[in-house]
Amino acid sequence: MKCFSIKKVSLVSKKDLYIKLKEATTTLGVLRDVEISIDRIIYEEFEEPIGPTPMPSIKDLRSWDYTLLKRYRPFYMPFCELCCLCTFGKCDLSMGKRGACGLDMAAQQSRIVLLACCIGAATHTSHAKHLVEYLIERYGRDIPLDLGEGVGVEAPIVRLVTGIKPRTLRDLEDVLSYVDNQLIHLLASTHTGQEGDALDFESKVLHVGMMDHLAMEVADIAQISVMGFPKSDPDAPLIDSGFGIVDKSKPVIMVVGHNVPSAAGIIDYLIENGLLGQVEVTGLCCTAHDAARYNPRTKIIGPISWQVRYIRSGLPDVVVVDEQCIKTNLIDEARKVDAVFIATSEKNCQGLRDRTEDPVDEVVKDLVERREDGVLIFDAEKVGEVAVKAAIALAPKRRQYKEKPISREAIIEYAKRCIKCMECVRTCPNNLPIMDAMGAAAKGDLSILSGLYEQCIGCVKCEGVCRAKLPIHSMIVWADDVFEKETFKVRAGRGAIKDTEIRAVGGPIVFGEIPGVIAFVGCSNYAYGGRDVYEMSEEFAKRRYIILASGCAAMTLGMYKDEEGKTLYERFPGSFDAGGVVNVGSCVSNAHIAGAAIKIANIFARRPLRANYEEIADYVLNRVGAVGVAWGAMSQKAASIASGFWRLGVPVIVGPHGSKYRRALLGRSDREEDWVIYNARTGEKVYCEPAPEHLFYMAETKEEAIVMIAKLCMRPNDTTKGRAIKLSHYADLYKKFYNALPEDIHLFVRTPADIPITMKDEILALLKEKDWKEKTIPDPTLLPRLIRRRE
Amino acid sequence: MKCFSIKKVSLVSKKDLYIKLKEATTTLGVLRDVEISIDRIIYEEFEEPIGPTPMPSIKDLRSWDYTLLKRYRPFYMPFCELCCLCTFGKCDLSMGKRGACGLDMAAQQSRIVLLACCIGAATHTSHAKHLVEYLIERYGRDIPLDLGEGVGVEAPIVRLVTGIKPRTLRDLEDVLSYVDNQLIHLLASTHTGQEGDALDFESKVLHVGMMDHLAMEVADIAQISVMGFPKSDPDAPLIDSGFGIVDKSKPVIMVVGHNVPSAAGIIDYLIENGLLGQVEVTGLCCTAHDAARYNPRTKIIGPISWQVRYIRSGLPDVVVVDEQCIKTNLIDEARKVDAVFIATSEKNCQGLRDRTEDPVDEVVKDLVERREDGVLIFDAEKVGEVAVKAAIALAPKRRQYKEKPISREAIIEYAKRCIKCMECVRTCPNNLPIMDAMGAAAKGDLSILSGLYEQCIGCVKCEGVCRAKLPIHSMIVWADDVFEKETFKVRAGRGAIKDTEIRAVGGPIVFGEIPGVIAFVGCSNYAYGGRDVYEMSEEFAKRRYIILASGCAAMTLGMYKDEEGKTLYERFPGSFDAGGVVNVGSCVSNAHIAGAAIKIANIFARRPLRANYEEIADYVLNRVGAVGVAWGAMSQKAASIASGFWRLGVPVIVGPHGSKYRRALLGRSDREEDWVIYNARTGEKVYCEPAPEHLFYMAETKEEAIVMIAKLCMRPNDTTKGRAIKLSHYADLYKKFYNALPEDIHLFVRTPADIPITMKDEILALLKEKDWKEKTIPDPTLLPRLIRRRE
Amino acid sequence: MWRSEPWMKAEVPGTRRATIIEKPELAAELLKQGGRILVVCGNGVSTVLSKRSLLDYIVDVAEAVDAHIATSSMAYAKIKSRLTNATWISPMEVAHRVPDPEWMGLDGKGAYKTMVFIGLPYYMTWLILTGLKNFAQSVKTISLDRFYQPNASWSLRNMNIGEWEQFLEALVNKLKA
Amino acid sequence: MWRSEPWMKAEVPGTRRATIIEKPELAAELLKQGGRILVVCGNGVSTVLSKRSLLDYIVDVAEAVDAHIATSSMAYAKIKSRLTNATWISPMEVAHRVPDPEWMGLDGKGAYKTMVFIGLPYYMTWLILTGLKNFAQSVKTISLDRFYQPNASWSLRNMNIGEWEQFLEALVNKLKA
Ligand code: SF4
Ligand code: SF4
Ligand code: SF4
Ligand code: SF4
Ligand code: SF4
Ligand code: SF4
Ligand code: SF4
Ligand code: SF4
């Protein structure tokens, strides 16, 4: 239900005032003896007038979407050429055919993208709702939002999209109910016989993405405000990380997923009972990030791809799962090592018995005595108590599992059983040369096998198809035991970027002097291992770009060391400044990355923020040199996060597996007409430059990605000084890998002053060859209404 | 946002009271100079105390779901054995393999079912939201709900599920926001790495279904209350129907889809301008039903499968689409006959220019002069004006299209070009023998071709693959011109069933004397033509079952005549009584079918209704002999509607294409342990009987379906008299088709008194053969808490 | 090429496809060694071919290998008149029971080792067969329809009616021999 | 059988599958008659085979048929050193331009009639090829990877490295001949 009217967005405060009226005369007549529940008290304190698009519906930003989509046209790569979504099907949509519902292939692909993004955004929204509900239940509806000192604009996305300036958790509920509402309409659009146009589907994808960002922001500002997470703190603590930091002598609890309450319940119970430090709380995936933000003694084991290897290591006594990106058969893995399993989310019940209402000790007993492999508990406090008690009871019994699960000798013996059927290789998402590795291993050489470790994403699909039933994944992991001993440091997620930081770097970013803001985000479905992400981020950190990170990528960043044994988080500061390496936090913290871009437009450039989406997105697209890199993007959430960035004008690069998202959004630098913009100063339409050239790009190699990142950081608004810096990085990086100047560099030289001095001669030569002509640098915009007709 | 607390569900009334307070002292301190917007006035007038599960979340009815699902186990038929939903994929899940996320095949199939149902339910919800919003904007938030005389329980599903007793449109918003909320969580469950258990996915499917029914009820009671639809009227008018009723001399507007405002806008404009009757308003799909409920001069052309043939007939001058089940390339068909196209929904923008803000005459001019093939208008009133003006302007110019679009001679000439490649046959969803028909047609015999007419669902896929590029669909349709001249009668959707009717028939139904309530619902994806549906419903109407109908099926029912030229609607009364044939209305009117079952439990049996889902569903399952038949079910909506019926204990039968929903929910009559229930009188657990035997059943033929319908109408609670009647129908029907007694009849004879007298001897013989033993008839329940321990 | 494609073109299967039974001899062999066999008939068995009705062939096959017939088709009365081993039950229901290791068959005498499908709409068979393929891996499935059914263990190829009748005739002869 | 299956087993294609190029002669013929040809190279072209590097074979092929090479792989510098007709551009970007009837190619001289793919990750090629198959139907696509690529117009079958090198060697010889 809409409790607010969109026209007059008003803000909520104190809860549930009750007034009894003997009689009230109103325009609607006389009311007698009524009890009035006052749901909201309006106090207009938000000084900024409302912008043009508060709480936009699907159609309201459609023209902005079309502006983007006509420049960055989709290229569809059908991952399946059939449709089986209704009983008219299957329909073969290939080669120009249409389905029984009339749909063509392009529309079907974009429809599937929309569906995936709806799933992704619903997941964040559901997560946010659960979290806010949990916090309200625990701390009350009127607990104020507090993102820390120096953060005035507490919720840039919420303000930008909805026009609401949230003060308390209650206000966040308003935001989420708007998100719910939009997502339902969007999902409905995928029904058979609804939308039929690919670009309209894409516009809806962008709308979903914006909803997703709202949900993420809500989730993260809620937990930051209330749960004592680092509040926009560049010096958030460094968290112990890696397999090597687990103390085997202690009971070990593993938490995995995304929604922190259960993990917090465990930590709370430990603290309340003086057990903190005596029981290891170890995490994977975003729950690890958020548990570490909640309490820095949490240990971050690693990303999503390490779930199976961690359980198989035998270390965890208790496995607690919440929601999202959790291997759905972890309970089977837990069973193999006699660990117990606790599921905690309605969205992930795993067929288990709901024990929420049962006495703790009974549940613990059932688990420890293996009467049940796993239980379902919906109450975070109870999860805490059960998990801790079970871990303490089990740890002594589980000693034997905590040793190396598979010896060198056993590996060799297994390898000898390989019948060279190649099923594994043909099933492995990274086509790892498992068969060859087995051949060598059979002869006692485990080096190839252990060499696969880094590229193995732990999907365990190879084991499912192995005709010799070999424990391939385990063999790869324990072919060498280096990894068991590894320890790292990951900086705890700091949360938002401070307004003060924005003020300091806004100028250098917009003018191009800080050559770019690069966000490494998303999952760990890496085609060639996580090192790529480390190397990319190191490259740009050294070049004093601003590096942001979140989610699994933020862990990967911390899992490599330099010669001195230092991780990136130890080498570079955590501040939002040139050369900073900033972990914002878990997946939902991605909102702060978008938020930073928005705040640059608002705080630095003083563009009105409230309900003013198009202008801000136009600003970001043309002026803020930000690029997202989701090198191992795997999930539907990653898809919706990316689409939120696109609508805001931030390009995203994914790795090779990202091509399975089945469409790119690419610009055509060869079509001048695509790059005509308005010069806001004169109102003229001018050819500008292909910057940023793409919106959604799949790179094959990290080198390609590095070059593309540098290129996509360029923006039409760069000053000549800024552009010279950006061009010098672009050219330098390209040269480093390809031993020449980029062939398209002339497209990005607007005036001679753009040319980096160090490369002046060669660039001038190239310009000449390309028949280059000087251009004026416009005050760029794609929105006619932003033209300031001065003439 | 939740404005209500679930604990104290309170009801909303008058809108937006405003109070200015100089000072208010509250428990929270003193407030000065505040304006208070009063969002709700609580007045507890709903006498019934709240039941155990108000606004249940996913987990709250899970144990009921498991009760059902352990009896009616899913059988999965993977329509695709791969998964490509994330970039870990594709994953091959066949033969016991798991995906990278750990999912197995059963879970994946149920996950896809969940996804489909989420789409379906979101579609109804989105539809309801749009409608309620539209009505509020037009008529105000406080317009009371009024379902007509004799309807006290205005919203049985809403009351049952949420505990809310809705009074006004505003209350419906509350319901929809609860639905939004749940759907988001449910959709989130389909994300990679969330739910992993097939039965838990199925439980979520049932939860979605329940949400879907809420949304449908909201939509229909809103439009009935406010738009002047027939209000639970058994004598709702008979609507002219079929191609033959279109007056070619007049301008013709075609409306198609599901959401009535645009059609209403057209009718309003006609009335306001004295044009009603001068312009033909003709409809397809649910918009036809609802437009006819709005104004009975609307003509109902036919179901979804007639969209293309109707446009190709050249009759419509203007095609207005709203949402759902609309062929997505209708604009291309419209273009071919120079008709203009107006899209009206955010969910279905078709890449068209948004002309909502442009002056009507400009838009009309652009359309009529073909400067645009189609436009997008989001304002129903404006749609009305543009459509009418364009139709009037175009009709004279379009005369030539209104003749038979393809002559006998042309058909023969085309047929001669067939190269017998068989692509058409292999693509046609019904494998119609097109190639053979072409062969005959080439020789001048069009009978085979025209014989395909009835089985052709109008998907036009054949044309897309024909190597000779023949207009196959048109050739089939115009091989004979009978259909062009056909006229029928369809009773306008009456809406809800009156409490008074329920009171009258509740007893006979629950005791089994009215042998069953059979609802023919859903789409027109018939495997062998619509005649099946007609014959099934005629069979049971003649046997004095109660026949309900909705959506496309309700049209199909009216499209066949008896020897006297009368349709079923003319032959049988529209009352909810034995031998009644009741069109409840459009797809969303399906809610009244569920509502009738609920009302039997509540009004007739006095089971508490409010927030008391399990008990009512248990009642329906064990006592109300209702069966749904969705013979041509096609859509995701049909899937979610069905799942709402399952949770409520109503079995659903679909036709052959329904197997593409990829899982059945079947009981095992051969496993006694599955049919053990509680005898509420004694508390004993007793083997009862396999009734109803299945929850979701796919029948191959109408005969099989007829027999199964008769069987599934039996319920454990039938009195002996009632059972004897039901058994006699079951046996009689089975005999009619299979020439023997049903082999399982002994399972349904509990005492000798159950045996129909007319078949006494043969049944007794069979009982003897089967070693039958008498059973006591329990007071059946599956819920231990309903045991009335008398001892 | 098209002979071994799914008959309905869009019904593309997954990674494992039925082996084609090219010769009636092979079909006969498979049936003879098929263990307990259940033949599932759809309404299409009433089709009359040039010499006999499809039903006659099928009942012959069933008789020859002592198979049980399960059907909910209109042919049931006719089948039952020739064969006591026949049960009126829907193909879907049968398929649903097969994966249950405890199920003792329609005659209560034990699990089926082989299931034969014929006469159902193509897509229904396709779907029931994916169900069995994935959830009843120990059961061998054979399609005797005149279409390639990729989800069976064994299937005929796509053929025309004449070829098909010839095949069935030969099969019956082999089995009777 | 597995030789003509998708190399990555789950990458099952739709209703149309690449024709297999069994012999180098056919490949040579296709290339000779391929019109304007664009060769798209992935990073895998740097693989060193037993005699020469993959790259050498490919550049030979390109030279022989006057093809342009598009790549964003690390091999670009090497390729460029041998061939002026080469552009650094991502395979995805190229594929995105191809469906545009107005696109004049990387050299501005006209549309390509044939595209050759080699050296990208299997699944990337698979996807780019479905894109082209559906949205650039007038362009013929050829995969020269040692894996069956069902979405190409023409593809090699799955083979081992030795067979592949032999194939490429023969191809180059045929083209030079
Ligand atoms: S949704 Fe459309 S394309 Fe998909 S199966 Fe149904 S009719 Fe075919
Ligand atoms: S577990 Fe590792 S080696 Fe095995 S298939 Fe997955 S990525 Fe490949
Ligand atoms: S699947 Fe197993 S047996 Fe086959 S090659 Fe791989 S490791 Fe060897
Ligand atoms: S980054 Fe991706 S895989 Fe990792 S936790 Fe977030 S969504 Fe899951
Ligand atoms: S969702 Fe699971 S099964 Fe599907 S592609 Fe992703 S990992 Fe594979
Ligand atoms: S339009 Fe009719 S004949 Fe053509 S494929 Fe569809 S159902 Fe078959
Ligand atoms: S597809 Fe066309 S040409 Fe081929 S058999 Fe059918 S009607 Fe004839
Ligand atoms: S019955 Fe089905 S096809 Fe017909 S209007 Fe309703 S959902 Fe659409």
C-alpha cells in the first residue's frame, strides 16, 4: 500500500502515536469516538525541492534509457535458441523465427536478461527487507540512520530515485515498498504475450538495475547504522583471512551467505557468554564480510568458490548457511565430514525440519548425536546458541577430520584409476586439463594437478561426471598444501564514502586528474583464477587510480602478496583518494560505489540530487571516469547490479564467462552519429568522442581488460590536463602489452593540449596519419533540457 | 512498507485526514507545531477473531504444504535438462548430475516451476495494482466494495489469507502490498545458490499460488464494485459473440488483453459522444470479457488463439492492446491490413513512441496518415478518444480489407507451391497434417485444410518455417468461410457466488448430492480443438454438476451449439446450482471459484474464515468435490492459478500440452500409507481412501479427463447417498468410454450403502473379487489440531 | 540427417540421446531381453495402418514378450478384450510410480525393467521419457513411435507410415518366431 | 560420436548445427571462395604446437586469402608485425558490427562474407557464433578451433592437438598451392 503520496513525499518519524478523539470534524464528516493511529508525522525538513522524477515508474526514465541504448546497442548471443517458458513451446526462435507468442530472438534474449535481473534485484530486496525487519524488531523502527561522521548525504541513491531523505529504519521501509512495487510490474513484463520489443525489455532491465541499487543501499545503510559496522572508515580494521588462520584446536563455525543476522547471533552469543576467541567464527562470501564488519575477530576464509574445499578441509564443525550463492548441496559435504548443518532462511529451507520453536538443548543434542544432519532455525539468536553449543560439543569428536583430507599417496593412487575419458575436461567450466594432470599424477608428478588450483572455481562438476568416480576437486586442492597454510589480510568493509572525501577528490576526478575510479566487484567465477583481479587492481592502484572493491572480488584482492608478503590492503590506504584501495564491503555495499558517483555530481558539482535521476546520470556518464569490473561475475544479482550502473552511466567490464549473460552493450566508435551530444553552453549538437565507448563489455584477457578500463575512464568533460593524464595511462598500458600506440588514440585527442607530453611526437605522427582535426571541448550533455542557452 | 502491524490487523477508512497540532504530549515526548497526516482510523468492526495465520510468510504454511506434497508427490519431466541461469553454466543436470551451484534436476525443475509461477502471480498482481490505482484515481480511495446483494463475504480469499476484511479500495492496497512483499521473497528463492530442495521449492510454488489468488480477487472485486460489472448476477446478459456478429459497415475497434481501463475508456468516449452502437467494440481474451461486463454491447470475438485470424480478417480498423497473452507482433499483423495500433501498458511498450502527452488530434492524424504504425498512450481516456477517432477516420479507407482475405483460388494456387518439406508439420504444436492438406488442396480439395481449422491454435509458427513461404494459417482459416459467419452467445461474467447460493448448495455439495463443482478455466492451447471443452462441460452440466467457467475457456464453452442452435449458456442457467453453467468472468474472476469453495467451508459449514488457511484448505480437500480443468492451459498465470487451487485442496486437470508445465502432482492409490488421515471424531489415524486421488493431472484425451473429473470429485466426507451418486457417475462415464466398470471402484466404496443401486450386482461382484472390506466413514482431516477428542 | 532429429524440431534434447533402432531384429532382441516389460499406449494406437490397426501390432508385441499394457486411451476396451495383462491408468501415473524402488508393478509381481511407449502425442512422450531418463535410470525405455524420441534409451528413427508398418510387422514376426 | 558433439558437453545447441569440415581441402575451398574474410583470433593463438605456433598457421591462412585479422589477444603485436591487415578490437565488438548492413569492415572496404574464429575460450566462441548465426545470417562463419563449434556454419570436429596441427598444416599448404 502506498502510505505516502508521490506528489508530496513526506518523512516518517516516531512510531505509532495513538490519539483517541471524542469527536473530530473533518471535510469527510463528523467522526465520533474514534481511535486514531498516527502513522506518520510530516515535517518538511528536507530543504531541497523535489526533482522531476520522484519514484519513477517503468516509463518515466524510458527516454533516458533509449538515449543510452541507441548509443550502446545490445549485441545478443543466445545462450539457448529455444524458449520453453509456456506450453505453446518449445519454440525455436533461431534464424528469424518467432515463437507462438510472436516473440523474436532479440526480444527473447532481452526478456531472459530481464528475468535474471528481476531475480537478482528481488534477491537484494528480499535480503534488505529481511534485514530491516530484523533490525526493527531488535532495535525499533525509529532508530536513526547514521553513516558516520562526514557523511551528510546518507543515502544518495534513495534520495536520487525516490526523493525521500531517509532518517530512520522506518523510512527505509517506504523505499523498499516502492521497490517491491516496481519489481512486480517488471517481472510481470516477462509474461508470455507482454513486452515484445528488445529495447523496451532493455529499458526495463535498466529500471530493475536502479531498483536493485536502491535495495542494496537500504540494506547496507541499515546494517551500518544499527549494527556497529565501520562507518565510512578508511581505517577499517584488517581482517585475518585465508585457510591458514583457522585455529584447529578450537571449535570452528563456518558461516556462509549474505545476510548477517545469523552470524551476528553467533557472535553475540559468544560475547555474552565470554566465549569470543575460544570459538572460531569463520566466514565465506558476503556473510564473511559483514560478520567481520560486525566483529573484526571474524575470520574471512574466502569467496564463494571455496565453500566445498573449506568444508572438505574438515575444519568447520558447524556450517551455518543463510541466503544466496550458497552451494545448495553443502549439507552433503557437511555430512561427509560429520559437520552439522544449520539453515536459517525461508528462502533456503533445504527440506529440513523447522526447529525454531524447539528448546535449544534438544536441537543441539539431535545435531550432535546425528539424529539430524541439519536443522532449520529462523531465529538468529537461537541460531547463535545452537551453533556455538554444537560446535563446542562436536569439536573434540571431529579431530580426525581436521587433518589433510587426502594424502599425496592417495592422490597418486586415485590418479592411476583415471580412464582418460575426458568427461571432466569437457565439463569443467574452465576446461582445465584435468586428464593430463591425472596422467602426470599417476606417475608421481603432482605439479600439473596442483597448478590447476588457482583456476579451479570449486564447482565440483568434474567429480559428478568422472567415470572413475575420482574426488577430482579434492585432489587438485590437496595436491599441494600451500594453500592450507596461507594467511592474508582483507580490510573490513568500510561502507560509504564520506562527503568530505568527495569534496576533496570530486574536482580531480571530474577534470580527469585522478585518472579514474575503478570498482572491482562481483563473484569469483574467474576464467583463469583470481590473480587477474589482483594484478589489475595493483596495476591501477600503482597508477594512482582510486580502487574500490566489494564482495568476493574484495576478498580476491587481498589474497595475493607482494615480495614483502604484503597484501594490497596493507600496501595501499583505505581512503577514497588517488591510490587508495577501498573495500566498501559486501555485495550490498556496491551501493556506495554508485553512491560515490552520484555524490560527486551532487556534492562536488552541486547538481540537484533529489528525484533528479536523468541529470545525475547524464553527469556521471559524461564526467565521472568510473568503471566497474566484475571479472568473475556469476549471479543474477551481479547482472542486476551491473544494470544499475549502466543506467547511471557507469560502464562495466566482465571476464570471459560474462559472455554468458548473453548480451553486450557496445558503442560504435566508427559511427560518428552515435556520439553527437549537446554542448550545454551553446545548445549546439556536436560530434564529441566515443567516450565512454562501451557500457557492457566482455574482455577475454586481463590485458585486454586493463587497456579497456583505462580507455573507458575517459569522459567528454575531462580537462586537457586530465585527458593528457588519462591518455598517457591508456597509451602506456596499451604499449606495455601490444608494443605500439593504440590505433584509436586520435579519437580521444580533442586539442593538442590533450596530448601527453611524453608521447607527443609519436602521437602527433599518428594524428597526422589519421587526418585528425581539432575539436572544441563541449560542456557535454545528452539532455536538451540542460542546455543553458546563453545566446 | 508495513503500515499495519501483523499482530493487530486493523482496517482502513477515510482518506488522509489532516490535523494540525499546536502541541501534543505523547509517550515519546512533546511535539510542537506538527502537522499530522492520519493515515488510518482503526475501527474494529470485524467481529471474527483473528485466526492462526494472518498474512503468512513462506514458512507459515509449509507444514500444510508438506502434508499435501508427501501425498501428492511431484513427478518431474525436465523440459530442458540443462540450466543456463548463471555464468557457471551451462550445467548439464541430467542423469543425477548437479550444477555448479549444487542443484539437482528435481530442484531445478521445481525452481523453474517456481519462476514461472512467480511470473504468473506477478502478472496478476501488477494487473491488480494498475487497476486499483486507476480506480482510485478516478473514483477515490474510499469507494466501498460492493459485490452485490446476497454477498456478505465479499472477499473470501483476502479474509482467509490476510485476516483483513476489506471495505474500500484502500484496503485492497494493503492486501496488494502484502502480496508484493511475499512475491519478492519467493522470486529471490530462485536465485543461484538459494533453495536447493525440490519439495521446498514446491512449497514456495504453493505460496505463490495463494498470492496469485489474492491478487486476482483484489482485481476482480475492485472492478466489479466500481465499474458497474454484473454483481454476482446469475442472469448476467448474454453477449453477442463470434466473427459473424461484427457489422462490417461500421468502424471497428478491437481490444485485446486483460486490463479493462483502455476498453472502458473507449466505451466511455462512445457513450459520452453518443456514438455507442455506431462504432463496433470487439474484444478478444479477457479484455473482451471485462469490456462486456462493463458494457454488454461489447462483442466477444474469441479467445487468445484468434488474434491473428481476426486481424487478418481485416475487420478491425484499430487494434488496442493492453497487457498479457497478446501476440507480441500484432503490430506487424495490423500493418499488413493497414489497421492502426495502440499500446497502452508500461509492461508492453513495443518500442513505440509515448504519445500520452500529445494532443489527441495530432496523434490521430499521425496514425490515420500512417506516419506511425502505432503509438503508446498510457491514459485510458485518451486511448478512448484516439481509438474512436482513428477508427471513424479509417473505416471508409479500409473497406477493401474487410472482404475475405484469401480466395479459394488463391489457396489452391498457394498449395501448389508446397514443396513437401514437412517443416510445418514438425513445427506445429499440434502436429497438424498441413503437408497432406496442401497436397489435397493443390488438387482442389480444401476439406482437409479447412478440417484443420478447429485444432489450429493460431500460433503462426508454421508460416515462419514454410520453405515456400505460404500463408498457412490464413489458408486454413479461409479454406472454408463458415467461421466468418458464426455467431454465438457468451454469458457475461457474473462475478462472485452469492452467500445465499452457497447456503443453498453447500449441503448438497459437501454431502456429495451435487456430485461436483467443475471449473473450466484457462487458455485455449487445446491439443485437439475447443470442442473437447464444450463436450466435457456439456456432459457434466447434463449430469447436474455445477459448471463454472472463466477466461478463454468460458468463451470456448459458448462457441458450440446444439441441434437447436443453442449454446450452453442459453441451455443452462447461470446460477451456482446443480446444472448451472456459470461464467464467472475473466482470468482474475477465477478468484470467485476458489472463493466459492472457501465460502462453502465458512458460510455453510461455519468454519472460521479469518486468517485460518489450513483449516479451510483441509476442509475443501476432504469435503468439497471441486475440480479445476484447464484444458488448454498455456501461460505462467495459468500455472500460478493452478497452484493456488492445489494449496486450497482443489485438484486440477490439464490437457496434453499441460505436460510442458514439467511436473505432475500425483497420488498413489496403491500406497495405503499415503491415505491415512485423522478421524476428527476419535483422533484415530485411519486409512481412508485415495480421494481426491491427484492434485495435478495431465490427461491425454477428453474421455480420460471426463472419467478423472468424475473420480476427483469424490471426497472422504461424502455421505453414502452422495457417494452413491458420485460413484454412479464415475462408473457410468467409465463404462461409456471403456465398456466396463472402473477397476478401482472398490477403493471408493466405503460401506455397502455407497454402492449405486443401479449397479449393485456388478459392483458387489467386483468388491468380492478385490477382497473388499467395509470401512468406517471418518470425519476426515489432515490436521491433528482439528481432532475433537471426545473420549 | 532429419531422420535422427527430434520429430518436433524444437524439442531439442540434452546431452544424451536415444540410440536408434534401425532394424526390427534389434527391437526384437531388446524386447526379448527386456525383463519385465510394460507397454504404455496412447490414444494413437487406434490408428489404422494399411494392413492392420496399430493396436493389433502392439498387442501382438505385448503378448509375445508377456508384457503388461498400461493405457488410458480409448483403445483400452479393445486391448483388454485381447489381453488380460492390461490396466487402465494414465501414462503419467505409471511413470510417476516407476522411480519408486518399492513399486511392484501393475500386477504386483515386481518392478519393470523395460518400458515401451507408443501412441501418445509426441511431446508428451518426450516429456515422460525425460522424467524416466532422469528419475528412473535403471529402467530401459523404448519408443516404437514412428518418430525419433531422443529421451528414450532406444528409439525408432523418423519414418513414414509405410516404413513403420513394415517395421512393426517384422518385429511381430521376429518376436513370434 | 563425441567428435561431433559440442566440446563442452552442456553447450548443447539448437536446431541448426555446424556442418563438419572433415578435410583440409574443404576448408581451403571454403576460404578461397569466402569473399572478404575476417579472422577473429583469441588469446589461444599464442599456443605453441609441435612444429610452429598456432599463430603462424593462422597468419599464413590470413595472408593466403587476403583476410583481415581482428584480435584483442596478447598475440596482436606479433600478428601486426607480420600482417598489416590486422586490427586490435575485441571479438565481441566485431561481432556487434557485423549485422549492420552499412558497416564497411575494419578496413572500410566492404562487408565481410566469411568470418573465421580461432583461439577464444570455447564458450565465448560458442556465444559469439550464436549471435552471428541469428543476427548476421548472411555471413558464413567457420571455426578452426580443434573443437566442434555447433553454432558456426562450418566447424572442425573435436580432435587432438596432433590431428589439428596436421589439419592446419595441410590447410596452409592447400591455400598456398
Ligand atoms: S513464451 Fe513465447 S516463445 Fe516462449 S514458449 Fe511460450 S510462445 Fe514460445
Ligand atoms: S571443480 Fe574445478 S576442476 Fe572441477 S570442474 Fe569445477 S572448476 Fe573444473
Ligand atoms: S572424468 Fe575421471 S576418468 Fe575421465 S578423464 Fe577425467 S579424471 Fe579421468
Ligand atoms: S560477489 Fe557474487 S558470489 Fe560473491 S557473495 Fe556476492 S553475489 Fe555471491
Ligand atoms: S544456476 Fe546452478 S545449475 Fe544453473 S547454470 Fe548456474 S550453477 Fe548451473
Ligand atoms: S498456426 Fe495452426 S497450423 Fe500453424 S503451426 Fe500454429 S497451430 Fe499449427
Ligand atoms: S513448410 Fe510449407 S512447403 Fe514445407 S510442407 Fe509445409 S506447407 Fe509445404
Ligand atoms: S485464459 Fe489464458 S490465454 Fe486466455 S486470457 Fe486468460 S491467461 Fe490469457
